[in-house]
Amino acid sequence: MSLAIGFLIVFLLAVPGIVFRVTYLSSPYSRRNINTTTLEEIYSSLIPAFIFHSFCVIVLDLLGHNIDYQFLFNLLIGSNAARNINKLNDYLPPFLVYMFINLLLNFLAALFLRRFVLRHKLYKRYNVLSIYNKWYDILKPKSNGQEEISVWLDVVLETRNDTLIYRGFLTDFWLDKDGGIKELHMEDVRRRVLSRDEPNDPAHDHTHAAAAESTSEITEAIDERYYYIPGERFIIKYQDVRNMNITYYAEQAL
């Protein structure tokens, strides 16, 4: 029972840090592992929690509020001295107020820091401030406001019987629990089965090396060895991907 109480106190003290971390890394392409265990989440949140607890303790001390560190220590170790119900009832209301203010400070600070880092692109220069997964800048390049950037993929897949090439525009991608790519979502997809190529057929270089002026020109540049796959969205499991080629196309924003 004493260990459970101690763990509960540690968890409560780590909650402000968890709020800070989740707010700062709030993105579907975040480097944060959303499948972390409770212990891993607490461990990753201890640093911001310690910083804000220290700040709040200093402010409380300056305001003349005394903190009963001995009572807190007794709670952590499960001492009988901390089981005084009357004393617990006396400390509970101010503790709840303290936690609410601390949580609010962590949320606002994380929100401000995130916007500042994104505005000045500091996450690219300092690893400690990184927000996005490593694949984000590669597969979701930022537009400059005047041009929209589309991502074209040439994906090589290997099956038991053949090697296939899929071509199309990337619409989205999903990450796995380790931060790697789980799925590639594409549209306007063409497929080529390499075993059906004629051995003496001259190679046609239609790999879009030069930027196209429009989307229609990109799709028309594919040779007859590729056939169109109808559908709104084509999903590729990344575990089957051998390699992929990425081409960026800039279009004037409307």
C-alpha cells in the first residue's frame, strides 16, 4: 500500500510535465511515441515537471507560503506520520489549487514555446526542441505561401512472385509506435509489374526529372508499362517497400 501511495504522489507531481510534453508535441506527425507506457511517459515528463515545480515553489516562498516538505516526504515513503486524516484534509484544498495553477502554467508555456519554435524553425537547428518525426519534413514539405508542394512517389515493392513499382501522389502517411512509416496513402496511382517488361524493350526515361507545369502533365508522362489503378486512395504497407524515389512539384497556390 505504501508503494502505491508513493507512486501515486510521483505520478501527480509528474502530471504538469506530461501536460507540457503532450501540448508541445501535439501533432499527428510528432516524434512523440503515442504508445508509450505510463512509466515511460512519467520519465520523459520529469524534467519539465521539475522545472515548473521549482519555479512554483520559489514563487510560493516569495509570497510567504510555507511548504511542509516533511509531510510530503512521509507521504512518498508511506510513513504512518502522513496518515493523519485531519492533516490530509487541511492540505488537500491548497494542493488542488496549486496543481491547477501549475497545470495551467505548463499548458500555456508549452503552447507559447511551440509557436515560437515553429515560427523561427528552431526545431530544425536544435534537437532538444524537435517536434516532428524525421519523416515529416521529407514527406510533408512546407509551402512558402505562394506555392503548394505536391509529393510524387515511385515505390518499389517486392512480393513472393514479383517486383512491382507504384507511382502516384502522396496524400498522407501513418507512423508506427517506433516512429517509422507504417503506411503510405497515395492517389492517382499507376502500377508496373517488372516481370512483364520485354527484355529487349528500350528503357523510356519518364521519371519526371524536370518539373512539370501541371498535374495533368505529370500523370500523362507515364509510359505504357504502367496501368492506372482506379480508386480514391491507395494504401501501401511500408513493411513491403524495398525503396522509394521522391519528387517534389511546386504549384502556384490559388
